[in-house]
Amino acid sequence: ENDVKKIKKFIQNLPRLQLKHENLGIHLQIAQDLRDHTSNNSFRKQIEVEQDIVSEANIPECIKFIEECIVRQDPLPKVLRLICLLSIVQNGIDEKPFEFLRTELIHVGLFSYSLTTIY
């Protein structure tokens, strides 16, 4: 009779255990995806450039990296995020680098001319 109670209790808890197992699988997949994404050289380089921008180091190299992102046609939010970070930290972007980046964005078609005429 004691064994029957244990089996009955186990069966009652089975849906909860199955849900926990399913959630564990989801969490493991998310962890794997995060590891894959953050171990990517491109991601690491972006983090390095962001840190350089914030510490105001190697700014010409940061601008070069942003240019490379534009030429590769990386997602526009990524490119704009880097440009905005640079602008905020530098209290604006000098006209020459700004015009260069703006021209590159227009040239590769990531941004339309009409949206970039004001700065």
C-alpha cells in the first residue's frame, strides 16, 4: 500500500517534472546560443571597439571598424548604435568622419540620402 501511494504521488507530480525537463532544455538551448554568439570573433571585436569608444582610445580604429561594418552591410541598428555611442562619448562627431560615415551609409544603401541630410 505504501508503494502504491508513492507511485500515485509520482504520477501526480509527473506533469510538473515534465515541464521542468522541458524548461531545462529551453534554458540549455539559450545558454548554448549565447555561448555561440559571444564566442564569435565579430562579437568580440564589436565589444572591444565599444570599450575603446567609451574609454576614448583608438578612435580612428573605431571609425575604421564602423566603416567595415557598413561595407559588410551589417544590420543598421548595430552600425547606428556604434555611431551613436561614438557621438555621445565624443560630444559629437567631427564633420569629416561624420560625412565619411554618412556617405558610406548612403553608398551601400543602408540609409537613404533624405534621412541623413541633417546632422
